[in-house]
Amino acid sequence: MDKTLIRNLIVVLGSTTSVQALVTMISLTVSVMAPTLARELNVSVGTIGLYASMSYIGAMIGSLLSGGFVLRYGAIRISQGIMITCSLGLLLCINGHWIWFLISAFICGLGYGPATPASSQLLSRHLPTRYLSLGFSIKQTGVPLGGILAGLIVPWLLIRNSWQDSMLVIAASVIMASLVLQLCRKQFDIQLEPKANLFRGNFFSSLRLVLSHPQLKLIAVATFFFSATQQCYIYFLVTFLESNIGWDNQKAGIALAILGASAVLGRVIWGAVADATGRSQLLIMVLAFAMATVTLLTGLITPEWSSISIFILCGVFGATGAAWNGIYLAEITRHVATEDVSRATGGGLFVTFFGVVVAPPIFGLIINLTNSFETAYIALGSATMLIGLLLLKNQRKLGVNT
């Protein structure tokens, strides 16, 4: 690979990872602020689930519609647009009424949804085939990096500012970052299709690309459960550690940051293993069992647990339960034509995001009805264990030596 190709690959990976990190930080800002918002707005912490659900309804729609927009305007331009959309969406929360939080969640989700389809289209043109899982996993480290940023920056801002001013600082910073992407737009937004259809046919064709493919159908359904587990764990972690374990916001934020840091490492390692072994679907099954086990153990945490033990458990979850995403995206890219990558990714993520729409409200409802995080975590872990067993059955059906 010559120097120009290497340089372009570094720029592509750097820009797509940064965009993913920043929009993820915005999507997690409200969840990290949840205990503060619950006190000041007089709402239940279980309401976080409604915010997450509304956000991913927007993300589902955004992911399905993204294919035509990426083809017409280019991945870099769409990335700029989603950063600005997410930032403006967050600013709606400043009004202070919970209805505006739900509207904000939808708009932020609408912006968040196209982030991965746009980056997938760009990466599919620059990544060597033999490094697809690793490359996509590196890009997907933007999600846990966003969690690290949210876990460290948001509590720090809340110490010095009101929650409204903290949101303003975050939104303004991301808008400024979107302008930097203009420096590389001419180089990478190429082979555009000015007449690409933006709406008609994008919904159902995107879903069909994934759900009609025998190698992708089951794994797409599995990611419904994976995303449900991952996002419930992340969205409720700070609140759980504060309300049940008695930690302060800053210490709970560190736990979220540890989860994010381990997810960064885990995604890179598992992506490299997937490329080296060619056993992507087997690895996804192993990760399913791992995330289920850790989730079940989390339901057993009590205030008597040492801080180190809880930090370790969060780290193990990050390295397993939040490490499957890049392998999944690479699998989609391997099985469709290059020009269909953004649409197929959008269809796959529609199923994935649906798990986040359904699970957090149910998780929050279980907490409110039982007054128990333990019950919620056990229910979540059990569902994930079930999908792991289905993946194991499929592996045996395919004759894979597991």
C-alpha cells in the first residue's frame, strides 16, 4: 500500500471515528445528567428510558433514509449535517420542559442514525478487504470514546456550570468540530450521484438487503438484543451507581469512562481476531454469552462491593458487551455490493436500533414497578443469554466446530 493510500486511510478512519465519538457524546449527555435533571425537573430516573427510546426512533428513521443522502451529497457532507443536527437537537433541552427533552431526543436520533451508514460507505472504498473487521472496529471505537467523553466532560461541566450552560458548551463545541471536516470534503466526497433518490424506496429496499440475505438475517436479529443490552447498561449505569450504590456523579462517571475505554480496546482486539481467523459469526456468539453473563452479575452488585470490583465488571462489559459492533458492520459490507453498503448498513441498523427503542422503556418500567435494578438486569441478561443459545444452535446447524 503506497503512502497516499495509507494517508487517505488514516484521514478516513480519524474523521469517521471522531464524528462517531462526538455524536455519541451528545446522545449520552442527558443520561449522564439524569440524576441532576431528575432532581431539578422533578421526574423519575426511569424516564431516561423514554428519552433513549425516542432518540432511537429518530435513529431508525435516519438510518433507513441515509442511503440516498449519502449517495447524493457524500459521506463527509452528511457527517457535517448530522453533527449540526445533533447539536441543535440538544439545545432544545435548555427549555427545561420534559416534552422538549423528548423532541430533542428524536432530533438527536435523526442525526445520529446516518452516522454509521455514511462512514461505512466511505470506509468500504478505502479499507483493504482483509482488514474490514479491524477497520470497522477501529471506527466503531468512536461509540465508547463518546462514552468516555460524556463520562468525564459532562460531570466536570456540571460542577462549574448549570446543566443548561453545560449543554450549550457541548453543542457549540460539536458544531465547531463539524466545520473542520470541510477541509477534506473535496478529497473524499467523490463519485456522487446528484440524481439519487432521497426518499422513495429507501425504507423497504434497505431492510430487504439485510433480512433477505441468509448470512445476515439471524445476526441482524441478534443485534436487536445486543443493542438492547448494551444501551440499557450504558444509559442506566450512572443512575444505578448513584441511586443504589451511593456513589457521587463524578465517581459513577469514571465507571462509565472505564467501560468506554475497555470497549475501545475490546473492539480493536476482536476486530483483529475476526480478520485473522475468518470466524466473525462465531466470535459474535461468544460475545453474546459474555455480555449476558456480565449483565446478570451486575444485578448482584450491592453497596458492599468494592469500588475496584465494580470498575472491573464495567471494564469486562465494555470489552465484550460493547465490542461486537464493528464485526457486525464488516459482515454487512462483505456480503453486499460496494454501492449498496450505506443502504444495507442502514437496513441492518434499523433492526439494531429497534432494540434500543424497545428495551430502555421496559428496563425503566421494571425499575419503577419493582423498585429494583436487580430484577431489570437479570431480565436483560436472560434475554441476551437466550439469543446466544440461538446463535450457538445456528453455528451447529452450519457445521461449525464451536
